[in-house]
Amino acid sequence: MQRGIDTFFKRL
Amino acid sequence: MFEARLGQATILKKILDAIKDLLNEATFDCSDSGIQLQAMDNSHVSLVSLTLRSDGFDKFRCDRNLSMGMNLGSMAKILKCANNEDNVTMKAQDNADTVTIMFESANQEKVSDYEMKLMNLDQEHLGIPETDFSCVVRMPAMEFARICRDLAQFSESVVICCTKEGVKFSASGDVGTANIKLAQTGSVDKEEEAVIIEMQEPVTLTFACRYLNAFTKATPLSTQVQLSMCADVPLVVEYAIKDLGHIRYYLAPKIED
């Protein structure tokens, strides 16, 4: 399954 | 007032080629330290981060911080009009809704300028934490591009396994299995041909080939590429842009269903 990159980094 | 000038349009063309397959549009954030771009691809699987330092430009002036949203397809059309050896200058007034891109031939006999509309992009910035990577591999950029291209024939995914002995790229599909192993080079005459592995602990991760192949569009920018890996965190694929900065791609790993 492909994870999203935004699940690893916090939104600023 | 913003003004940034590069001696050769070819560098800007290569930078655009390196990002335009992943991004339709992007915001160029300009400040007195240089130009930064951070954007996720449309499917939010990868992130592109571009840094161009002001001291790498022939001329750089940025009186006030400026965010320029650009359609990269439009920018590509404009850059197609430049000869590789032309000087290129980007100019914008403070709070402007257009940017001017100007090309000058080496002998100054041909000058062309293109005004491009800027866009208001609703951009999200992501905070990227510092990571102590388990493995950092430096290898020739052309070799990495070749491996990604070759393995994409066999599977949508490539497994990268890094140990102190070397790095192995594998793909498995209907045709069968492909494995490409690279050992750390002993001594090489040319630094750009070296494969260097710094390993804290071995790591095995799976990534989508199509993104890796998109990243390799940056190959003309750099002789070497750096892959930084750690379990359960995004892969970082970094290409240095000589004397100017770097482009980094972050790719989320695939996990078992």
C-alpha cells in the first residue's frame, strides 16, 4: 500500500 | 523589487525538467537568501524541495519576500525560447501579478523578454524533521537513472536493501525477478564514479518505480545522487546543483497491505 507523504510531515 | 540572473539558461531548463513531470504548478518563494520551492505532487505521495542560494546567481536582489505562483507548463514554453548559453534574468515588482523572464545572447545582440502571469496557489508547507538516516548511499546519478528505468519494466515497485556490503535494488513481477547489486567502490580515479555507503544499520524499503523515475529527470543537474534511507520514513533523493543549491525529492515508502 502506498502511504501519502503528508502523513509523515507536519503541516505548518 | 526582485531580480535574479543566471549566466546560462540551460541550468534553469534542467531545473524545470526536473520538476515539471511531478508538479503542474508551484510557488517560488523568494527572499534575500535565495529561491525556495516546496510542493507535493498531485497524488501527495512525493514532495519536491528546491533550494537555490542567492550567492549562486550572477546577480540577485530581493527587497521584500515574494511568493510567485507559476504554471510550470507556461514556464516550460518560455524556457524553450532560450538558447542554452543565453543569460536569463527573472524580474518582478513587489506585489506584482506577473514575472518577466528575459534572455540575452552571449554577444548581447538578441534580447527577448516574456511576461508571465503569476497564480495565487493555495500552498501547504510541510515541516520536514531532521532525521538520523540508517543508510546514506552516494552513487553516479546516471547509474541510478539506469537502474530505475531497467527495474520499472518488471514491477511497479522496487525494493532497496542497503547493508554495509552494498546496495541492492530488486523488482519482482509477472516476468520474474530482477536484482541489481552495487558494491561500495574501493578506489576510483574519478569521484563522480564512486559508490559510497554510510551505514548505521541495514535497511530495506519498498518504493513506487514511477516516482523514482520521475526524480531521475534531475540527472542532468548532477553527476552524483544521494539516497538517504531509514525504516518507515520517506526516502530522500538529493541532487546537488553545483554552486547554486540542490533539489531534494521525498518519497513515502510502500507498506504491506
